Amino acid sequence: MNKIALLDDNPEQLQSNCNYLKSVDSTMVVTACTSAKIFMEEVKKTMPEVLVLDLNLGDSYMTGMEVAYELKLPVLFASSNVPQYIKEIETLKREFGLCVEHITKPFTSDEFIKTMSRFFKEIQFFGAIDYVHLHLGKKGRTKIATNSIVYLSSDKENGSESNNKMIHFTHQKPEKLIDFSFTRMEEIGLQKSQFVTIHKSYRVNKHHIKSFDKKRETLAVEIFDGVQNLPVVRHLPVSENYISALKKILK
């Protein structure tokens, strides 16, 4: 079952898209909003797997493109503004390895349903929705979208002897990862080619690296802060042993 989140500032179009999806197999709408701000709050709770986004949303909070870059999930852009965003759509697909599709308004129900059905087949074929199952604190075994993970860190509260870790996300608060070893990451599906070592205490999703400060030897990433309930930039230390490898990744 594909969990879908829809964002369109036109209430009638939003409702139509929801209705169209009822004709698409194995879909469930978990979020449908006309406001980007409310949408970003909702997805933290509903954890969608696929996005259907308008591009120009009629407010100054975020564009649909900014939402897509923030969440980094497979996305279908359903908008009348597709032509002016083509370069950014191509970049989103190329740089983050996501399945990205678009359909230009106005479209018929038949056109939308056929586009969405084909898009799901593409997602399934390329495995763009990649998940792992992790033991998160009191939640227990939980299904997590790999692209939503920004970085993993040692659980400093319990000292270096603890085998627990902390996991930091793009759009939900950090969680404690129970009995997790960095040396066994690949066994559960967190590939070293994607989650790079920058320090003995940190493994970072390379798709979420924003910049590297050579002078301070720190790496900038953006995570969702569970205290402030908004995205914040964190600067993580990079050990000297890993600087050369990191530079190659960032080329």
C-alpha cells in the first residue's frame, strides 16, 4: 500500500486529485493540504511514501519544489507551472536518485490516473522507496524510509560503552536507536556507500550533506529539531582520518 501525501493550494483540485487516486490500486491518501506549512507539520505524523505536489502554492512559506527538496521522497508534480521548473526537476531526480514525474494542468481524471499508475510502476522497478526496519526506543520495530535519515550518532547520554545510538531525520524528531552497531549497518540495509563515516561517532547520509567547512573541519546538515519543531542546521565534526574520503564524495 502506497501512502500518499497531496499538496495543492486549490481546494477543488486537491479534492479531485484525492478522488482520482481512489481509482489507482494500492494507494492510501494520508495527508491532503492546501497549505505548505500545515503539510510539513502533517507529514511528520503521517510519514508518507510518495508526494503529489503543486509547484506554485500562492503563499510565501514554501513552494512545492522546496517541499520536495526538503522531504526527498518520490514525487509527482501536478502543476500548471511545470515548464519553468524543468531544470530543478531534473536536478532533484539526478542529485538525489529519486523517482520524479510531472503532469501539467489542466489534466483529465484519466490522464492523472494513467500517469500515477505508471509512476508507481517506475517506483517499484527502481526501488526508489527504500526502507529499513529499526528498533526505535518505546516504538519498537519501526519501518523507516532510508532517505528520511540524515545521520546517526553515538548516544552520548549513556557514555561510549552504550550500544544505543541516536537517529536524526528530515521531518520528525530524533529517536533513540536500541542496540545498534555501526559495524552491522549494511546487514539491515543502511549501505556504507550512502551512509559515510566522518567520525567514529557519526554516520551521515551523503544525500543530506549541505556543505563542508575546511577551516573548522565540520560538516553541515539540516535535521528536524524535536524541541523547536522546525528544521535546524547542525555542524558535525569531521575526523582528520576521513577528510580525504569526504572530499572525494563532495566533488
